[in-house]
Amino acid sequence: MTDAISVRLSEVSYAYRRSGSFKLTVSWATVSPRTVLLGPNGAGKTTMLSIIAGVLRPASGHVEVGGLSLDGGDRAAYLRAVGWMPQQIAPIAGLSCREQIAYVGWLKGLGKSEAWDRAVGTLADVDLAELADRRTSDISGGQLRRISLAQALITRPSLLLLDEPTAGLDPNQRSNFRDLVAGLPGEVAVLVSTHQVDDIADTFDDVAIMSEGAIVWHGPLTRFMGLATDGSVRPAEAAYRTIVHESD
Amino acid sequence: MRIRTLLRVAPGAWLAPVMVGLLVLYVASSITFGPREPYGLYLTARAMNGLGLIVPVFAGTAAWEGARLVRGGVWGLPMTRHRIAVAAWSFLPAFVGGLIVLVVTTMAVLVPQGLVVPDMVILGSATVILLAQVALGFFIGTIAPRAIAIPVVVLGSFMTFVLPRVAGSAWLRHMSGTTLELCCTTDQVLSPGVVVSIVAISAAILIAVAILLTRRPRMGVYPVVFLVLLIVASGVAMAAAPPTQRPYAERTGTADVCETRDGVTVCVWPEHRELAPRVSRVAAAAVDAWRAAGVTVPTTFREGEVDKSDPLTAGISVRSTNSRNSLIELLAVAVAPHFPVARDEPTCAATHEWRSSIAGPYVWTWLATEAGIDHQSVDNYFGGGARPDSDYFPDAPKSLIVPVLPLLEKVWELPPPAQATWVRRNLRALAQCDVLPPLDPG
């Protein structure tokens, strides 16, 4: 059983410098151990996860995870408590898988030898122990996703943010990746953004839906599935459509 | 990143051994030595001949590192390490690689000259230049595509060494550090102004890189930050080393390796220790000849600072390449200082026109001849009716600037006591600045 962790965004806003049309404005909180963030392309899912991850700095508002504040004196502890797997994965040229993961651990504040030692176990967590010494340039796209997941896990975070983790993977790889996430240590809560709704029932407890830079719906999976019209072949998709159309 | 990883993946680390070989060959073949004296400052400065190759190559590898971090999405990762720490670890191999090549190249110049200690101020200045350009190279690597960043950094860095030489602007050379290799003969030290200039400009570059890496403003702000900091640094540099200033200053202190022979003492810098016996031999013979002719001259000849109020001490600057003739010339100049060869002007020249300096070439020629210089040397200077260059004596009446040897023929026709009187009167005039010397022997 995965532990719950609180994620709280209070009046968070963000606007991209070069795009005046999009603006994110969110006040949201969840304590669910496994939450999926749905929404159409351009809804602001990646922006919101990037803000929670500490990659983007919000123009205003306050972000807290597990009682740690992003903009307070405990920023370093916050960043170690939050693992981040971005959508775009680009390993550092020339490094082996273990070196890549250890380097990211060092960036997040681990000591060099501590990061180096932890990288072995983290690779094992994502079933890539045998590729530790292989160059990241010599592995497949699916393996690269797992390296990225291992990077997010190196600091043993309480919350894992996964942005479109299975985009571009074939069905078999998607299934493997889902199993991997499902098998993560129980103390890691997961917040996943995706626009693939067909298989969320197997993995998540909570659903949040974004549209045009705001959370338009948030609730438990059972309530979400209940929004599907009776007799739907794809109930999750039907429920999602209902909410998105209502919000339009 | 672990040291072992850095050594494996960083081009700066791979290039260092290759560059050591190339640079040692380059420096060994391209340096034309002046006097081969074991003066650490001079020899270290000569080794800086390779700086214009070392810095661009390793700045280029730093650009490669910067581009690698960007391609690896590192700046987009949430990190608790400060960006400057991440950058510094990334360009560390480029910096250390360049530093190793610099030190080995310097030692390759020094070691053949004996047990000479390298000058740490010059090496430190070169290190600061290397650090600033490597950091700048790294930064450019983070903002431009690799295929553009690396050539721009290598060529740009190279041009900072080439352009000041071609343009010949003293201030530009000061600030870029290309004056280092012009330093220094044994009686000179590196001008503190040059060091201040190098440190100011390098600090401006480092601060600009640190600000831009940390704040990451819009692209348009980048040149403004560099420009503002470079203007401020240039102001500091210009104040410390005005454009006309040479890269060297007079060496202070008193030479303390002394040798006394027949009552004549010669003191030289420690680097000239081996020259002391020969110089003192020539000096003793010259002083003996001048005394025999009835002219009172100093009995101590010293490199470095001299007490100008002491009439029995004169300043000299010797070289290992000095022949007996040139040593006699140096001693004669020390006794009869004059433009443009005077090492020590009389005290009055600091506040008055040195009109009496015109006596110098005539008295000097008499003294040198009396001390046994060969006639060919005198002919080389003043044969064929040559006279002192009037440009050096703008305050002397034209009537006094006459051909040297014909005038001296008249002096030599006088009886020895009269010649001595002529010399003594003119030496006295030389020390008084605002009097016209009694050059006419009649």
C-alpha cells in the first residue's frame, strides 16, 4: 500500500514570457497516493508539474509537498523529496547509465560517493542493473525512460512526478512501464500527467483534470468513473469527455 | 561528477597530454632567448609565448562541456547545487588541463636553464586569464549550438591574443595579458599595473559569467552585462596601467653579490653571480686607467638601486652577453651618464632640463678610450664625423653638438693633466643639469 502525501498549490500562477495567451492559475490540494492528471494538449499539465518539481518558478503563490515549502528555507529538502521525470529525456553525452544517475543525484545534493553507491540500487529498482556500465547513447527508448525514472528515484523521494511517462512507447513497453510504477516502493506517492485515459483504472486512486490552465475537476477514481454514460465501451474516456465538455 | 568520470569523458582531460607535447615543442622552437640568465621572471615570461595557444584550445573544450550540459537538459532539472558549482565542476577538466600544460611548458623553458624558480606572479596572472576564458567558453557553450560555440570560442580566444599584438595598442595588450611575455630583463620586474589590469578584466568576465549563469536573463541582456562590467574593469585597468606604461618596472632592492678587486667593488644581482669576477676584473682595470689619467671616479659599481648622493657609487646593468668592450662602455656610461643610455640620471634631472647631458657622449668616449676600448668600437659610434643625435639633446645649443672624434682629437693633443681637467669639469657639469658644459678644450 502506497503512503499518501499532501500536495498543496495555493493561488499559483505562471505565464510564459513569449506566450501571452496561456496563463496557469491553480489552487489545488491532494493527499492521494496515486493521482493522475488528465487534460487536453496545452491544458497546463506539464507547466503545473514543472512548478511542483521546482523547474519553473511561479509568478505568485505557494507550493508545498509533504509540509515542505518550495520557496522557503527548506527548498533543498523539498527538491530531494520530489522526484521529477520530464517528458523530454536527453542523457548527458558520454556517460554510462550509472554515471548519469549518480550525476543527477549529485545535482540534487547527494555527496559524490553516496550518489555513486545509490545509483546501483536505483538501477535495480527499474530493472536495469545489468546496464549500469553501458553508455546511455547505446540503450533503447524504453530503457531511457527507465533511466529517467531512476534519476527521479535517486534521492528516494516521497512524491514522484511523471510527465507523460509512456508517450511514444509501444503497448508492450507501456505495459512494462506501468508495472514498474505500480511496483515502486510503497512510500513513494505518484502524480502522473497523461492524455491516455484507457488504462487509468488499473493504476490510480485519484483523478484531476486540467483545462486552459486550471484544475476543472478533482475526485476519487470511483466518482470519476461514475460520470461515464451507462454502457460505455470506454468508461474512462467517456467520463473524461463529459467533464471536458462541461468545462468548455 | 566523479573525478574518474570527468577524466574519462572530458576532452580537456584527453587533450592535456597531447597539448603538453605540442606546446613544449612549440615553445622550445619558437622562443628566441635574450641573455641566457637564470632569472625566473624573465624565463617564466618567455614561456608565456604558448599562452595564446593553450587558452583558446582549453576554452574550446569548456565550450564543449557547456554544450554537453545543455544537450543533457541539466539546466532544466530541479537541482539543489548552485549553478556556479555545477558549471565549475563541468569546466574543471578544461581549466586543470590548461593549467597542467601551462606549468609543464613553463618548466620546459626553465629546467634547461638550471635550478630556476618560476615567477608565481606571472604564472598566477596567466592562470587567471586561463580561468576567465575557460569560464567564458563554457558559458558560450551553454547559449549557442555546439557547432557554432566551439569555433567561436577557439577563434575568439585566439584573437584576444593576436589582435592586441597586431593593433599594437599598449592598453589592449596590458589588459589581455599579451604583455607578459615582454617581461623582463634582470633589472626589471613585472609592472604591478599589468597584474591589476589582467585581474580586473578577468574578474569582470568571471562576474559576468556568474551573473548570467545564475540569473539567466533574456538573451538581449547578455551583451549589456558583459559591456558594463568590461567598461568598469577597463577603467580600473587603465588607472592601474596607463596606456603608455611599459609592462615592467625597475627592480627595487640592492644587488648584494659583491666582488672587490684592487679597491674596486662590483655588486650584481644573484642571477649574475657568475659574471661578478669578470665584471670586477674589467672594472678594476678601467678605474685604474682613469685614476692614472688623473680622473676621480666611483669605486663601487652596483646593479639595482644606488644612492645618488654618494659620488663613489655608480649604477650598472650587466648582461651575460657583455664582451669586455661592452663592459667598458657600461662602466664609462656609469661614470658619465647621459641621454639616451643613462641608467641613472642625476637627481636634478627630475625637476630641471638636463642641458649638460650633451657633454656625455664626448666624456664617455674619452673615458672608454682611456679604459682600453678598441678603436673599432669608437669608430662604429662616432667615425666619419658623426655627432650626437640632436633629437636626444633638444635643449643643447647647436654650437655644442659637434663631431665627436674631431673634438676629442683636440683633447688628446692636450697634456694629460689638462685632459683630466677637461674631463673633471665636464663631469661636474653633467651632474648640475642647468649649466652648459665646457666642451671646447681650447
